[in-house]
Amino acid sequence: MRPVPDRAMLSPEAAVPPGPWVMQQRWHELLFAHWSFPPETVRPLLPAGLELDTFDGLAWVGVIPFHMSGVRLRAAPPLPTTRAFAELNVRTYVRHGNRAGVWFFSLDAESTLAVIGARLGARLPYYRASMSIDCISAWIHYGSARVSGDTPAEFSAKYRPRPAALPVTPGSLASFLTDRYCLFSGDGHRLWQVSIVHPPWTLYEAEAVIDRNSMLEAAGLPAPSARPVLHFATFQDVRFWWPERVK
């Protein structure tokens, strides 16, 4: 795993937090598929205490399929069923005070232990799903069908990166959607924040054919009518800190 970036190389929001990190992961073959919505469509779905973060006056919601490896707690050996598995996130972008972060509407995973651990340890809305990933002729074929919870949710697509890397410059839409160093979670009464540290993203333009996508409707959003904005990342190394109560 690549070392955590030096403190001096990071922006203030990405600076290494105090204390030790508690979990590390490597994310692979991420597709960022984002749709824009009027802010008034997304804002009612957020908990009290969080402000919707917008770009060019629009709210953005992402459906992000990927798979991970090297998952382990600090100073603990990896467990066989939680060290590598597929995941599918649905998220939007928020602020609390001056801190920008991510709010997850859902996180689907194929590891039962990871789902239980994340729900208990980080108050995140994880769901168990049946998932498949195959690489055929340079296309990544990804399928997910939720098998826990009361709301069905499916995603099926094939996608691939285009050759040239994209510059991720501060102030760009690509930076707004990916340069996030905090996630927020809640249990209905309290808010929590988890600091995240990772190196700068290397992003590519992407192309995708999405066959099924009910992830947004499952989150309480309308089905999108426009094509998504697409980005792709080959991998990313990530470290997490303990959840902290948001005052």
C-alpha cells in the first residue's frame, strides 16, 4: 500500500488528523456516475445539522461501483470474508461548518461481516447484496442486487476508462465530486464524522452502458432522465480514523 501523503503535501481539509488511523483499504476500478438534481430535491433527504453542498447551483448524487482489497483494522490481521469484496455506494455532498464531506444514502456490499461491522461501528446504512464483477474485452461488467432491507435496489452496467488521464484541478467539478476527506453518518439522533486520508486522485474519462439502476429511487430520489457525468479511477489507497461525534 502506498504511504499516506506527507502532511505538508495535503490541503487543509485533507490534512492528517490527530491520533492513529484505525482501518485501511485499497479501492479498485471505481466508476463515478453522477447525476445533477435541483437542491430542493435532495435537501429534504439530509439529516438536520448538515448543509447540502452544491456545484454551479446544483446538487450531485453519485452511484459508485468498485471492489476493495487489503481491508484490515490497524494492528489486526485481515479476516477472510472481509479483506476483499465488492461495494456499491450512493452518495451526495454536504458541509458541516467549514468541513466538506460525503453523505451516504446507501452502501451495498457482498460481505455480511463488513455490513454488520460498518452499521455498528460507523452508523452507516450498509446493506447486504449479491454482486458480480467480470472483465471482458477491457469492459468491466458489474452487477448488484440488494438482498437485505425493505427496499429493493439493483445496478447493472458495463464500463471502461478512456486512455487519457484528466487533470483534477481545485475548483473543478471532478475535484468537487472526488476530493472529499470526511464522511458523515447518523443514527437518527446524533451525527458522526469520520476523517479519511488518501493520495490525490488519478481520474480518467469513462464510458458506460447502464442496463439497470434503481439505486437512486431506493434512496428516495426520482429516476434520472439525463446521462450521467462519468469518471474512472484505477485504484486508491484509503485510511480511516475513529468516528467522532459532531457537536
